[in-house]
Amino acid sequence: MKIFLKRALALILTFALVLLSGCGKDNMKLTASSNQGGDLLYSFSEDNSELQRYEQSLLEELLSDTNSQLNEGALTSHSSSTTSLQSDFSDDINSSLGGVTTSLPSASSVVTSNPNHTVTRDEKMSFRALWISYYEFPFWGSNEQKAKTKTLEMMTLAKKQGYTAVFCHVRANADAFYPSKYFPFAMQLTGTPGGDPGYDPLKIMIWAAKRCGLEIHAWINPYRVSNVTTNPNELAEGHIARTWLTDGSNRAIISGNGIYFNPSSTDVQKLILYGIREILANYNVDGIHFDDYFYPEKVSDDFDSMRYNAYVAATENPLCLADWRRANVNALVSAVYRLCHSKKVVFGISPAANISYDNSHDNYNLLYADIALWMREEGYVDYILPQLYFGYNHPVKKSRYDYLLGIWASLPKHKNLKFYIGLGAYRMNENVDDKEEWHNETDLMARQVLDAWKLGAEGFAVFSYSASMSENQHNSLQIKNLFDAVNSLSE
């Protein structure tokens, strides 16, 4: 009987280890090196599997392929047509093995805990950003001169209020606020998907921001194709997603009320990288910024089953579906980081506020964003900026500002990570669960930013321009008190 119990226990332990090795556990051991071109590459230690070697080679392929596009001059000229993009991709659904990718932690990173470090003058909330969403810009119906006048006015007001940086939406969906080889013009520019406004809106944003002494970060939603339609025919003519929705490749997918690129597709990953490289090659931006859109929320197992099944069939010890999805996102994040650093600009992400110590939160399990990894290991992001858009008295305890802030501040952080917080000024104008605070208290955001500073935050961002610039007396007083509080830190 004892022998039977021992054997049973051994089998259980073995099974548990197998499960851990395939789901929810980081098994990779990597060392950083630099190639002649200056890009960071990573070498796997000898005890890693062939799957992990393949994953590394895939990421290197993405980076080298993107670099070759630039070297060949493919990104130097602008065109509003995206039809040429279709020839840039081979239909590699069978050879890509489902777009298997990997996370790439750096073995040389140093884990630090920001709440315990000494805050210097340079860290006293000197980064003060304002989100300007795609629907807040004045381009629709404007000629170039009107667009310049209004955009300069917006940047001037932002600077006057006390902001030092702006996050400007340049690709809210798979469309662009600039002439692009890869994406059609955004509908918000003319009222027509793909309609050419006759000028370059991003060029105007950069001109106005720099004239006012503001940093400008290009804000991108990488995977979202459309949040207003599921009909491919309502996309701009020549849009690559039209083809990918109908060619059986599973590279673009209808999910819920929108259309999304498939994060597991290598073609999708390349497209996103090409688009970012295009911006970095042609515009003097200070950074690339992602928000909280990764895999669509509550996506079904069927969403990317074709690629996952191909990957499983070709792999001896495959990752579970959830880890495979997170690996897809991790690889893109890591590749974007390297592209940004090749141009000496920063890359950061503002994830949803939901977080936990045990990875039971929605970011990890519904959006497949391994934010704790990105914070803990170098090679993913320069800053993390959680959207802490809640008050202290929210009816759900786990959604309260102080509860969430405490977790975010205490998560391990690599030595170069900047920790910022996102404040939800828009809640002053909406019927939200914690509206009593947002509608009545005039020092709410001031207290929030001071509490964040005490726990090591080095900056903040406010969502969004309309709420910050509102002529409502309550809004004005709340924003004034916010900046008075922040300015007191430097006195």
C-alpha cells in the first residue's frame, strides 16, 4: 500500500511539473548579446528545447525582415494605397506553424522595487502626459491651415495647463493619421474610410507639439482593425484586412462587434512592425505608445484555433493555448521595443488597471498581456502606465484606486523601468460607479497623484484632452489642484 501511494504521489508530481512547464511558467534562460547592426539578440542556454530555439529564430526573422524593408527603401515614400502591401506577404499559413513566438526576458536585468527607492528631483513627476484621442482632433472638414491653427491651439493649452508630453492617436484602428504605405487614411480625417485629407495630420501634430515644447508619442492600437463594423466591405478600398478576412488565412478575424488582426499570425506581426518602422523612419516622434488593446476581451478558443492546432501538430511539447497567446503578444512587444531603441525613442504601454499578485486578473487571462513580465524583465517596455481610472470609494474593493495602486507599485520592476499612472479625468463628466467622488470632490486627482508619488511613481497621464480642457468649473478646479499638487513636489 505504501509503495502504491508513493508511486501515485510521484505520478501526480510528474504530471504537475508537466503542466507547469507548458502553462503559466517561464522556462527560458537567455543571455543578451549585440550583433554588428546594434540590434539586441538573445541566445538560448543549451538546456532549452527546440521549440524555444524555433521561437527565438522567429523573432529574429521578424526583426531582420523589418530591417530589410527599411534598408531597401520600402518605407521612404508615402502612399495612401495599401494594395501593394498584399504582395509583401506570402501566404504562409502552412509554413508558419501558427505564428509561434516567444517572450525574451533578459538574464542581465536587475529587479528593483520602486516603493523603497529614494525619489530624486528628476523623478518628481516631471513626465506629465495628456492623451489626445483620434476623435478629439479637428481634422475632419479642415484644410491644412485650419488643421494647423486648431492643433497648435490644442498643444498650447496643454502646455499652459502644465503638461510636458502628449500621446496622440495616430493609428486607433488599422488606419492612419498620416500617409502610409501599409494603412489607409483614417475615416476621421474626411468622413470616408481611406479618404485623403490632402495634407499630413501627423506632421502637423509634431510641428505643433515641438513648437510648444512638448514631447509627442505616437499612440497606436496594434491589433484592432475596426470597432464600428464587422462588414469587410465597409473598410477602405484596398485595405489588407479585406483580403485577410476572406482568403481563409485566419489573419484577420471578426470577433464580437469588431474586426481584429490575429496576434498569432507572423504576417500580422510583420505588418505592425512595418507600420511602426514607417513612423520611426519618417517622423520625429519621441516615443511609441500602446494602450490596453491586445487579444480581444473574452475571445473564444476558436478565435485562433487554426493556427494553434497547426502549431500543436508540429510541436513535441506545445504550450497550452493561453501561454501560446501570451507568447505571441510578448514577441511583438519585444520586437517593437527593439525597433524603438534602434531609433533612440522610448516605448511604453498603458494597460488596463486590473491586476493581481497571482495572475488571476483579466490582463493576463482575457487579454493575454503578461504585464508583470514586461515590468520585471528588460527588453519589453521603457515605462508602464496603468489606467487607474477609479476613485477611493468605488463600490468594488478590488477596483478602488488605492487598492490597485498598491499592487502596481509593489510589483517587481527592472532597473530602467519608469512607473507612471493614468488618471481618468473623463469620469468627471460621466455617470460612473464612483461618480460621487468624481463629480463632487475637487482634490481627487491631486490626492491620487501624490499617493502615487509616495509609492514611487515618476509621472502621470490624464485621459483625456476634452475632460482636461473642459470649461466646466469643476473640471477646471480639479485640474488646477492636480497641477498645484504636482508642482509642490518640486519646491
